[in-house]
Amino acid sequence: CPMPHATIKNVLLTGPPGCGKTTVIRRVIERLADLRLAGFYTQEIRKQGQRVGFEAIGLNGQTTALAHVDSRSPHRVGRYGVDLCGFEAIVQAELARLADCVDVFVIDEIGKMECLSRVFVEAVTRVLDSPVPVLATVAAKGGGFIATVRCRPDVEVITVCTDNRDKLAEELASWSRSR
């Protein structure tokens, strides 16, 4: 599993659910604590050992339930109702920052739930087009915006697997610093 080429500005981590994408992202965030990071990561909401939803956590501490089985939201992905309002507040707070105030944008993840939001799609397009490096996770499958992002010429897609996930955080942290 190769490291990003020196000329690449945007790195997308992909792989099947549970392969460790978010764990890699969180380890990179820890290693880059001295840089100006903007973005969010997601984590499961569990109840009695069962996954019941996902929470989005902004790097400045804002949190919201992105999706939940008990949500009455008309926006659905599988058994989850998606709360676009709370999610878009984090997207706007984190991804609308000016490029000269951010060293690295972090986005976990570009997936079906997140892509229900037009605000998110526009913000992701803007940061990918900006001069600032982007480290993101992207769904392994999906058409539309997910496919568009994966095919961009300024993007390198790295598949997270058991062989590389432990060393990826260190390598991606040094890649981020070298931008």
C-alpha cells in the first residue's frame, strides 16, 4: 500500500466498513495537534453493544447525531434517519474556514449519509479545489458525488487494510506536514 505521491494534495482513505479508516484519521489528528486542522470525524453511537447511529464531531468540539435508528428524519440511509440540520452546522463551522487559516482539512467521511447534504457536497468540492491539503475517508462503493470525488486527478485513494493501518497514521501525518 503506497504512500501519496509528492504532487498529490488530497488523500482519500477507503476500504470496507470496520477496516480502520476512522481510527487512522483520529491518529493523524492526534499527531497533527500543533497544526491548524478543520473538519470532522465520525464515531458510532452504541446502545447495549449495538450500533444505533453515528455522531459527527467537529475538530473544534461541536458534536451532533448525524444519524440514528430512532430519528424521524425523512432523510434515510438503511435503517438510519439522517439529521442534516445538525450535520450542516458542523460542516459550515469547520469546512467554511478560509484556506489561509487552515493547514489541513479532515473529512470523515464522504459517504451516502453525508452526501444527502448539498451544503456538504459544495463544501467538500470547495476544500478539494482549495490550495489546502485534504485528508478524507470515502465510501468504498457509491455513485454520484462519491464516484466523482474518487476520480478526481488531484486525489490519491489509499485502501486501508490490516497490513497498512498501523503505519498509515504516521506516514499521513508526515505527508500532511510536507505540504
